[in-house]
Amino acid sequence: MNQSASEADSLKQILALLGEEVRELGHLTEQLQTTLSPALLRIVDDTDCHKNVQLLDLVSQRLGGISAFVHSLAPLVPPSWQIDATLALRNVSLSDLARRLSGHPSAALEDQAGDLEMF
């Protein structure tokens, strides 16, 4: 997928990259759950908070399911199927994400997190 912007890319490769990105988001969500669990247990009596905790778990499960689905589709796509993803990539507002989806390496996750902002 490291071709010029005007060339078509393998749909199989695009699906594989997309599946990997969703898989990574699922892992990040699981890490977030693990990190927040002790604090969330202290406020479990708050019904709204309890629902939001369950939503976080649902997001993690759905990301995992979507990742598995996309990863399962990718091998089924004939190698001859090509697509020019240039326009779609222009609509991705996070430049590092767009770079990864185009098949280029990106910064380590630790470098992407940014600075801590206290509200």
C-alpha cells in the first residue's frame, strides 16, 4: 500500500489494516477498563455511572467483534480487487491514523497520547 496517491491499493490490504486498527482500539479500551476499574467500583452505587461502565465494556466487546469480522473478510477478498483509498483517507482527521491506514509506519502509541490536561 505504499504506492503513490493516484494508484489503487489492494482491498485485502486495506481491510487487514482496518482490522488491525480496530483490534488495537479494542485493546486500548480493555486497558482503560483495567485502569479505571478500582475507581469505578467505588461509585458503583451510582446508577448512571454503572450504566456507563457497562457501555465501556460493550464498546470493548463490539470493537473486538468488528475486528474479528474485518480480519475474517480480508483473506476472502480476491487479490485482484483494488481500490483508490485516497479520498477516504483525506476524511480521516487524525494524520497518524491516516498514515497507518495507508500502510505507512507511525509513531509509537506512547508518543501519540499527548500531554496530560487537568480540567
